[in-house]
Amino acid sequence: MKHVSLQVQGNGAPFTSIADAMADGPRTRRSLLLSAGAAGSVSIVGHVRASAEDSDGDGIPDRTKRSAAFHRRLESIFGAEQFSGLEVGRRDLLLDVRYVGETQLVPSTKRTIVEQCRARGIHAQWLDYPRRYDLEEVTERYGTAVKDLLWGRRSFYAGEIESDLKNVALQLVVVPGVSKPGVEGRIYSHWMDTTGSGIDGYVNGFSVGNRAVVAERDDPLEEARLVFHEIAHLALCHDDDPENTGVMGTGDDVDLTDEEWERFRDGLSNVRDRTGYDVLFRPCLWHENLSAVLE
Ligand SMILES: [Zn+2]
């Protein structure tokens, strides 16, 4: 078992080093953490366990795959009709969806994403959480901004997601979005506001790697693109190449480029997170926002 201590010194110097650490392209969270630790540029965020055997690197430790108890646990939560099991050697991607208010995802969104993944050797499974969350309760208890939902000690994610599900599935929260005129149906992100993105910080969706939130869309195609985009952020950043018509590029197609598919498949291990600090280490956030701030 290897322990790596990382430290963050505030809002100054570490940014440059992290950006540098990422200059040679996207990496998995673990390698980023290790390189950040090795560079000595960041100070204490917590303990990172570069641990559990994961022979195919899909983020799901072998021991949980082989455990009948774990299988039963997932089946008991999501039902056998949704959870079809995990297979050693297969690239699995579990999508644990939490619906807030009256939201839903249309079947075509789920089907498209499953088919796209299957065609690329990724076995994606949609796991709709059996219980719907009351919008008022969520608003009162946690708030509705991205931060309130996805990270922070008192976030929806921290309060509602079962700890044994956090490291095996990507959690996707579907919310109605705000009713504020001009930004209707969007979600507020402090981060985006600070970096001058979105409409005054209001965005359609947001991802911090192994967890994401989307605001419900009326148009099925738009929904598919948005949902796939946020899921793909598990391993991928935006691409400003106009030739990239996939969801990380222009978004014309509900697809990724060949090269992106490869990186996505390689990055499935990002599902596992034991740091609790994804937001600091989602490469895209550093890359796209902070490097821009530094320029
Ligand atoms: Zn994005």
C-alpha cells in the first residue's frame, strides 16, 4: 500500500506547477496526483491510496468484481433488470443516476450512450437510483449550485451517495435547473462565475470527474449531447478543434473522436476516487480555466 501526501498552499504558486504537470497531455487522476506530489508543488489535500488490485484498469477493484456480496449489494439497490453484473477483464462503466424533482432522461439518451460505448468496447450500464429526490428538500438541505450538489463537506454527493458506490460508479445528478429569467434551466457554478464562463456562471452541466450534474433538457438530442459530454469529462477535456464534431468538440454528433475514445477507455479508472478532492484534480478545470487565468 502506497501513501502519497499532497499539500495545497493556497491560491498562488501551485497553479503553475499543476499546469506544467499536465502540459504533456491528459493523464489519469492517479498519475496526476503522483506527479503533483513528486513535484512537491502542492501541499496537503489528503491521503491518496494508490491501492487495490485493478488488473484491467477500469476503476473497479478486482476484489469487488469477484465478490458475490458486492454483486448482491448492487442488485439490491438497482435491481437485477438494471444491474447485469461486472466481468473481470471487461471495461465496465456504471452510471448511477440520481433524479431530483420531476426530472428524467429520455430512453434514447441512455440507448445512444450505451450503444456508442459498446461499439468501443465499453460496457456501460445505466443504474437509475430507485428513489427520486424531492426538489425542495434538496434545495433546503444542500442548495442547488454545482458546489452544493457535487462537492463540499455538506454537499448532496457527500450526504446522499452511499460510500461503497462512490468508487465503482459515476454518479450523475439530474436537476431541473433554476427558474431565474435569462438563465432558466441552468445550474449556477461558483467556479464558472469566477472564471467568467457560462452566463454569469450559469451552465447546463458540470463534471468533476467521477460525478456530474446536468440540468434537464427538453430536446432529446440536446440532452444526449449534454449527458454524454459530462460523462466523457470523466477522462476528457474540451477540444476546440473545429474538425472535432463530437461532444467534446463542436457537439454536432453524440460521439467522440477515435483518439478520444481511446483516452476515455483508458480513463475509466478515474471512476474510483478516494481523495474526495476531484475538483482540484479534474485536469480540464486546471487546464482550461487556470492556465487561462495565468496567461
Ligand atoms: Zn465541458
